[in-house]
Amino acid sequence: MKEERDGMKETEIGLIPEDWEVVKIKDVSEKLKAGGTPKRSVKEYWNGDIPFALIEDLTSCGLYLKKTKETITQDGLNNSNAWIVPPNSLLLSMYATIGETAINKIPVATNQAILAIIPNERLNNIYGAYLLKFNSQVLQRQNIQSTQKNINKGIVENFKIPLPPLDEQKKIAYVLSTIQEAKEKTEQVIEATKALKKSLMKHLFTYGSVPLNEVNKVKLKETEIGVLRKEWKLVELGEVASKRSEKVDPKNEKAIYIGLEHIIPGKIKLEKFGYSKEVKSTKLKFYNGDILYAKLRPYLDKGALAEFKGICSTDIIVINPKRNIINPKYLAYLVHSSFFLEYATRSMTGVNHPRTNWSSLKKFKIPFPSLEEQKKIANILSTIDKKIEAEENKKKALEELFKSMLHNLMTGKIRVKDLEVS
């Protein structure tokens, strides 16, 4: 691949390579047609064997649509404007969420909010899908003003696009698909690792750092929070930690500020923060090693370990672990355990803004292994978190690479015509 600076020409859609054309979408399509929706009130039209695509299917499927949430019957198809879109067509959303694009890998019917485009031999469908994604914002600006933002078939079929030679279209599609597939594989690794962490937390807070193949050797006991190792104690949270209540005026502080919006559900690491100058009204002080637990809607699972001092929202409980008997990182992970989450949720009061409180939380009994065992448990979970973080950073990098390559390839700033692709 190389960046081309010469050999460009000025066109009605901007600078493009000299060997590219400018065409209307209808010039590279065999057919463009929207769908229709069978009457919802007629149950015989629904739950058949014909996949029925909605915009939400396009927004959740990635590049390829392989299944739909809803299906219709042949009667539903016959008694509506729906029609069967052949596989490998382009599906483009025209209502509200304009510009979502997918390639259907199965025959589908669609509703009226989706325009099906059947490419002809001049347009590679994968290149076409990425091109429509690239131009989604341009299409959005051409919306028809109504109760909701819409475009129509006429706008789409007359929309002008750059058309490289077919071989180059295929190579552009290959490069973008390779990046997209790498991102999707990374997402799968992230989800699998998160599932592993969830399972591992249950194991660690039951058996401790014992390997899976040795759990049969561990003696257990029934407790009010579930099965635990026999030698572990149960202690009330208030016995091993206290609540900090040091209040400050942010005007008099030059400090990092943590609000509810800065705590990521399920994570103990603080990755975002603000500053005291950005906020008003009384705040709470916290210190390195404290746990910041969101008392508003505790079911959102927000609890983080502070690795610096600062101030925080009064909707956060500042928990101060007694460091000589409990490991702060162990306690930070423990507040994300299923049994703690269930208890905190049960302790909520209020309807519109349900909250828990320290008076309730401090009475909750937690598993209390030795300090050495606590550190082992925390280190195991920390290793998993580092793996998740590394994969999330990889995903972000791939997203930025895709965004950059999409722009440069679709405008001809980077050419792939000499790339060898099987």
C-alpha cells in the first residue's frame, strides 16, 4: 500500500484518483426497493419461516446479517409490501437511524425503513457496504424533514459515489474486512475473558486460590451468604472497614474529582476523572486505598479502588479498609461479587432514585480469609483485569485504524491497487 498524492482529479464529489469514476448508486445496481410490514394485528402473518429484518437487526449484526429477531409467514409476505431480498444484497436503513448498512447472507424480507440494493457486476458488495457506512453522515444531511429524520429511495439511487476499478474495490474490501475481523475477534476475547472472570470470582470467594483440580480436597461449610471454605470466618463489613465522612467545599480544593459517571460498572480501576474546579456544592474526601462505592442504584455495580487522593460525589460511599486486617484490593473485588451486589440491591430505599446506605452495608457479612489469601485472590483477579484491559486497548487501536483506513481508502489517499490478494 502507498499513499498517492499525484494522479488525482477534481470531481463533483471532491478529489478522487484519475482512474476512478463518479457514478450514481442506481448506475451500479440491478434493483433498489424498500420493504413493508405485514399487519401486526393478524397473528397468521407472523412467526413463520421467513426472516424479517428491522433496523435493530442492522445495528447489532456487524457487516453481515445472518439472522433476524422476527419472522413472517408466506401469507404475511403476500399481504404486504415486503419482498424477498436475495442473499449478498446491501440493506440500508432510511428512517431515524440513517446509514446503517449490512450484507444479508440469507434471503430476508424487510420493513419499509430498509432499502435493499442489489449490486450489479460493476459493484463489489463488500466495498459497497463499507462505502455506504463511510457516507452515512452525508446521507443523514440529505434527510427529509418530517416527524423523524428520513431519506427515501430517490435520494439513495441518485446519490453519487466514487467507483474504483472492480479489482481495486475487492482489495479495499479485503483490507477493511481484515481489520474488522481482527476487531471482532478481539471483542470475542474480551467477552470470553469477562465470562471467565465472573466464573473465577465465584470460585475464589468460595474456595480461595485453590486450583480447580484440587477443590475436592477443600472442606466447605454452609453460611448465610452461601458455601465457603470451612476455616474462613464471616465478618461484618463494618468490622473491617469504616465510612469516611470528611466533607469539603470544592472551591477550596485543587483536587481530582470522581463522580458516578467516572466509575465503570464491574471495574475496580478508575480510568476517568474530573477536577474540583468543575463542580459545586459539598463533596467528600477520599484517600489512596479507599473504595468508592456508588450508593445510587447499586445494581449498576459501581465500585472502584482509589489509587490517589481526591474528592467525590456525595452519592458515593467512601469505604476506608482497615489495612492491617483486610487487603483493599480484595475488598474492592468483593463488592462486585454476586452476593454483595444482591444484598446492596435489596437494601435500596426510594423509588425514583433508589439508594443503599452505609448503615445497611456495614452489617453485611463477608468472607474473611487470611490476609495472605486475600492478596492471592486479589492478584489473580487483577491479572484477569489486566488481560481485559490489554484487549480493550487493542480493540480501541483497531477501531482507530479502521476509521483512518476507511477514510483514506474511500477517498483514494491510500491506494491498494498493487496489493496481492488471493
